[in-house]
Amino acid sequence: MLRWYKGTPPELIVTSRRGDTELGLQETNVPKTYNNELYICQMDWAENWHVPFNLKVLFDPDRVEVLGGNPILVQKAEELASVTFTCAASDHNVQLDFSWSLPCAHRASSNQCTIRLKAEQDVRVTVTCSAKSRQSGKTITSNAFELNFHYPPSQPPQISGLPQNQELYKGDLLDVTCTVEGGKPPVSSVTLICQAPPKTPMLIGGVYSEGSRPILNCASSFYGCPPAVVRWSGLDAIQRHSYSSIRLPALTWQDNGRKIYCHLYNKFTEKNGTDVSSFTELNVHYAPKISFQPLDDSRCPGAKDGSCRITEGQRIHVNCSAHGNPAVSAVYWENMQPHSSVLDVTASHPPSQLPQISGLPQNQELYKGDLLDVTCTVEGGKPPVSSVTLICQGHNSTQENVAGRQRITTSLTFKVSSGNGDCRENKECLCRAEWPTSPLTYPASTKQFTVYSPPKTPMLIGGVYSEGSRPILNCASSFYGCPPAVVRWSGLDAIQRHSYSSIRLPALTWQDNGRKIYCHLYNKFTEKNGTDVSSFTELNVHYAPKISFQPLDDSRCPGAKDGSCRITEGQRIHVNCSAHGNPAVSAVYWENMQPHSSVLDVTASHGPNKPTLSLRSKGKDVANNVVTEHDPVTFTCEGSSRPPPSLRLQKLKDGSKTLTRKPSTAWGKKNLLTYSIKDAQCNDTGLYSCVASNAVEAEGPEAAVTQVSLAVHCSPRPLDPPEPHLNITFMGLPVQVTFDLTAYPLPNVSVAHDDLYPDDANTPLMVSADKFNGTCEETDVAYHARCSIWIHGVTSGDTGVYKAMVQNTEGTLDTLKFRLFVEGGLEL
């Protein structure tokens, strides 16, 4: 027996009769998918003999396309650029010969082509390739591939208006111009910077204690051009610093009165030798330093160690002095008892320690509404302090030292407030003491703390969602409390763990309709007080109707559980039908209730879903909804509902003109409408909409609508027939020439001489934009442009005939001409 097998693994497709010695196999209408298909012919004998055969199917490609590297970057416009293109063919199994629309300078392979072009020649240069099958002789040509060269301006920016030696001095009056010309695309901006000296900086000092390391800031309202650098002087340890802020080394009493300078340097100050600087004089507070010296050193050799021992009856004259900051107010003698052998000299001094504040928690963290009892104590000083004042969050308390005690205390009890609610702003208690022997207040003591406050109720706004969507919810509050609250979500198991202010919900189902989603704000205040600062939204999920029906007598219809009930002829049964959906189901009715029908089908009606509206041209989807003039365009609108919708396609901003409509003609779910423009024109640019409606939901403000914007690119052309020549007379004041065009996208306009051409060039001689300045702007109609040319600063030598060069990506218009007369040769 003979057998034919096909495919991998082999599948038996035909068998001969016993005793046959030949078995043929015929395949008709062989598709290209059969290429390399395995066939096996097997003969049963003493042993199985088989012969494999691989089928080869020749088929041409469906399409070819040009692959290139737009944009093409070159260093300058005149440069010859080598551009390599590849002609790519779709799936095929034939030998192809490739050809190109432009001559190839080099071909690395049969389907590649290297073309050499100048960048200035790239106006509307396109490349196409063709692939010809050696087997079938069929030729397939690609779409046109348009070249797009990018190159920088041919010359660097040109600066004019400076003196030839390029040396200037402050106060010189200059009119400097910087010009950049050429390049594709044009440069986006030009910046002109000139040198200038910095303004005198501001350096403000303060009162510092001995051993402190204060920070000084050198600030100026203008740092000059180029920006100045900072240099410091006055202390050896800071000479090297070049920052605008510095921290001084630990101060000693010898630094009191020292001057610290900050200097600003840039190229202007270095050239002129000017010193732009400021200084501050250090004010270092330190305890009194005492010294005394016998007037006769020979009679008191021990005076060098600060004391002088004398014998009974001996007399000596001693000079005592003291200095401090604040200044020492008095120096007096103590322990001058008879027969004393040591002189003790004491100067008045302030308390040895700053005021001590107590009563704040150890971690200095408080909660809004906490009751505090804060105390400030000052001890020591000679003479003692005269008063102590404690200030906390606008509350204050003062204690006068009437009895002259060495230790004095004042207290303050108040409820903590959150102030302006800014966590970054530390709250503080301040305590200061008045020392009677100094005109200055003794340095105050401060203690900072943080006040925790609750967040404000957040805002959570929902919307209308479709089944299967994954919407994003945002939980926002005008104040997140102190410390800033974190967000917790509840309402769906899948989002319990999220702690972000925005979340994406899991795919919604119809069971989620009406579910409440909560966002909660937590911080230390809410945790301590057990408050719940939260908000919620109720999900509004639109879903198609869900239908259920149940025979009233289950015992007579056991198959009702699977949604159907089969009965015998003549049998009667009562069935209850129900449906729910969002929006609500407006009607429920029965279908297919023909005689002897064994199945009940229940369908609920609902309004149209949002229709789809797509654009295609030449068998392909339209990229970015942009086509070129004369291209065909097909609109396809599809909608679905129960009953199926009526569809209407209209063009907006054109009187809402209805282009075509298709009513509902048969029962089902979907309806399809198409509308074609065979030859697209510029005035087809606009906004198109597809509107769906049915008996459940008619057209109205909330109708199902989808909009698409179509842009038809077209070259510039006059809106009205141009005059043969427009005569313009210039009498010293600027003149404006205005004309309306049809063009899309918006063109730009420049001016050229009508009859002058530069050597070896095919383009007219352009005139300077300084005298002829052209601009174009959109009108109320997208494809209408209004272009203007401002003429100013011309002289009698500029009299002549000119033409406007209006250009966009689709072409150039050069038929708008005008004749200029300049009276009197006036120059502006």
C-alpha cells in the first residue's frame, strides 16, 4: 500500500488501495504558507520505505519601502552628504532586482544605495525604489521618501558695533548687535553678554561670644559680568576661601575689633584695578581680663605671676587695670584686711552662664493643645541681673530682682499652638536678662521645639469609569499637618498596602459599582489622639446589562441553573426575567420566542457606547491625522448598543455640517458608517465628529461623541487673484503690505528682488530683514493665513520691484509682487 503524509509531525492525508503501485497527490490554490512544507510518500513492504519531499512555493513581496536616516546631519549647507538608503521588501520567496529613482554613487549590496547630494539642494527631493521579481516579472514601487537635511549656520554669530581695538571703559555708550543667519532648522535664540563690574557687597556682622564660630555672608545685588568670585581677608585661616559664605574659626577675645573683608573680583575689576569690597568689625563678648602691677618692680619681684607678697610694715603702690566686652564698668579691691599678704582684685562681670530654660520635653516634641509650664533661671553675676523675661509663642512673663538675689526665676504656663502650621519653622522660647552695669542686654538664651498638628480633611473626587478600566485617584489636602501626614487607602483589598497620595485602582468590574474608597491621613498627632482624618468617593462604574432569568417552578425545569430551560412541546412554564446595569436598564424584552423554540434568550437594551472614528489613506492608517493635498481620505465610524445605534458624521466649525448618516436597520449590536474624500483639499482641514444615538439615548449634551482633527497640508496660494503690480510709496514712515493666503501649515514670508539673481544660483537675491520684515499669522480659519511685510529704513537706492517669497513644507509662492518708490532719498 502507498500513503502520503504532510506536515511536521507527519499527518496522513491519502492512502491507496491494496495492491496499487502508484498514488498521485494534487494540491490546488497553493498558498505561500505552504513554502517548505514537508511531504512524505511511504510504501508498505517487507519494511517501510519512505521518500521525503519539501515543497517550494514562489511568491512576490506585498510591498517595498525605503529605509533611511532622517534627519541627515551635515556640518554646513554646501557640504556634499553621502546618504545610504535600504530598499526593504516584505516577505517573499523570489529573486529580486532593485532599482532607484536617483543615481547611486555606491551600492554595498543589491538593495542598498548611497546617494551624494548637497544639503542646499534638498528642497522637495524624494527617493523611491522598485523591486522586480526575476520569476514573475512583477515590479513593486515604494512610496516616496523625502530627504530632510539638518545643518548649522554657515558662519558663527557676527558681533558689530564694538571699536576696532575692542577696548571699552565704564560709561562708554555702545550700540552692539549680534546676528546669526542660516541653518536648518534655524537657531532658536541668540544671547548677547557684555562685561560689567559688580556692585558693592553687603557684609553684616553681629554680637558673638568667645569660642563661637559664626557664619558671614557676602551678598551683592549684582555680581557683574562675568559673575564675580569672592575673596576674603582679615583672618589668616580664611584667606583661601572663595565662597560667598564662610564659617569663622573659634573666636578669642583678641579677635574683638578685628575687621573681616570680602572682595568681589571679575575681569572688569582686574583690568581697572578697582577693589569692590565691604567689611565688618567683629564684636566678641568676653569676660573681664584683670592685670595689676606694682609701681616699683624692684621692691616686689613676685609681681610677674599676678601677686605681690610683702612683709609687715612694708608699703607698696600697685596699679590695677581690667578690660572686657561689654566694657568693664568698675574695678575695686577686696580682702584688704590688716596684715594681709595678698592683694585680690575683682572686676564686675555678667552671669557666667546663659539663662537656663526648663519645662520643655526631653525630645522637644509637642502636640497642639498641650499645656506647658516653662521656667527660666539666671544665676550669678556681679552685680546680679536686674530682671528676667521669658517669651514663648506670644506669651511672656517678667520677674524683677528687687532684693538683689544671685538667683532669679520666672515661669510661664500656656497652651501650645501650631502657629502658621509650617513644620519647617521651629517654635522657640526665649529668655533674656537685664544686667544693670552694661548698657547692652546680656545675650539671650533660646530653646527650640516642634509642635505637632493634625492634617486638614483631604479631598477625594471620583468620576465615571468603564468596566475593565484602571482609574487613578488623587488624595489631596490643603495642609498635611506636622509632621507631614502619610496616606493610607482602604475599600479594595488590592490597595490596602498603598501609602502614596495617588493610586491606580485594579481593573474594575461591575461588582465594584457603588463601592466606597477611602483615603486616610495619619501623622503623630492623629496616632496620639486617635482621630481619623479621611475622605471617600463612591465608584460609579458603567457596565453592560447583566441578565438573569429563573423558571418559577424549578422542579419542572431542572436545567435552569445554566441560564436556559428546555421544555417539551405543549408544556407551559412561567419564567421570571431580570436585568441590571449602569446606567440603569430602561427596558427588558424577549427574543426568539418562535413556536417550538427550546431556548429562551433575554436581552436588555442600553444606550450607545462611545463610538470609534478612524482615518485611512491609500490603504494605511493616517499618521498623526495629517495628509497631503490630493490624497484620498476615508472616515470609518463604528458604534455599538442595544438596539444598534444610528450614526452621523459631521464637520464642526463649518455650521456643524452633516456629511452622512446611517440609521439603525437591523437588530444586533454594532453599526458601521464610512465616508470618503477622494481628493483632499486644504479646506477639508477641520474637526470631524461621529455621533451615536438610539431609542434609549437620543442625541443631546451627553450623547456618545468621538472627535478627530484632520489636517490637509497644502502649498501657499492667494486667497484672491493678485494684482499685476502693487505700487508702494515710502515717505519716511514704516509701510505695511498685507495679503491673505490659503496654506497649511502656517508659512513664513521673506522678500527678494524680482529680477536679480546671485551668480551661479537659481534662487532670487533675497533682501535684508532689517528693511523688509515679513510675518504670517493664523486667522479664524485654520488653513487661512494673513501675511504682512513691514518696510522701514529704506533709501532711494532701494527703489525697485520686489516679490514676496511665501514658503511652507509643501511649496513656495513667488507671484506676489510690488513696486517700491522712495521719495527724497530719506534715510532712517
